[in-house]
Amino acid sequence: MQQDDEKYMRLALSEAEQALRRDEIPIGCVIVCDGTIIGRGHNLTETLQDVTAHAEMQALTAATQTLGGKYLQGCTLYVTIEPCVMCAGALGWAQISRVVYGAPDDKRGYRTYAPRALHPKCNVTAGVLEDECRQLMQTFFLSKR
């Protein structure tokens, strides 16, 4: 499973790099079901002028459209940074089975503010390619200072 987690997290990092090229906060996400990517996204909050246009929300919309339904049971979401409260709530409503994230978000992450926001049956794996995910964010914010 670790090999698959790293493989899909690298694809999420690729999405984050697309956000970086758009001068967006570099967070990327992919959703996988039965070994197939059914949704992907990266932050578009600046591009769309929409505070809800987080990577997870973009990927959720794509995944539910691909599957033709709002529930993502049996699916895994890979995201470079720990989901925020809004995204964790949406993932909970979608009943996603597993969340894998790279680096924690100690300022805005769901674990700090709403640790029970995900569906009760959701499994979480943290720290996959953590250093690479953290470095992308640090590089972005250093360039803004």
C-alpha cells in the first residue's frame, strides 16, 4: 500500500505544481477508486475568485461527476496538505473511505478544529512524501515575502 500511496501522492504533487504555476497556493489532490483516478484538482481560489475552490473541492466535484453520484465509498483521496475544516466536512458528507495527506497544516488543518469532521469509517494516513509536500508550500510562501 505504501508504494501506491507514494505513486498517487506524486500525482497530487503534480497537481500542486500546476497550482504553483498559476500563482495559487500549491496544494494538489487526486481521488482514486479501484486503481483508477476518478478526480483531480488543485487550488483555484485566486483564478476563480472563490474561497471554496480548494484542491479537494475541485477533485470531489470531478469524482462525483465521473461516478454519477455524490458518495465516494471505496475511494481514496490523496492531498498534499492536510485538509481544512471545510474540505474535511465535504469529504465526510461524500463518505470517502480513506484520506491520505502529505504534510500537516498546523494553522488551518481539520485535526485542530474539527477532528471528527470526516466520516466515522474513514481511515487517515498522514505523512506520505511529507517533506516534498511541505517544501513546495514553504517555497511558495517564501517567494511571497
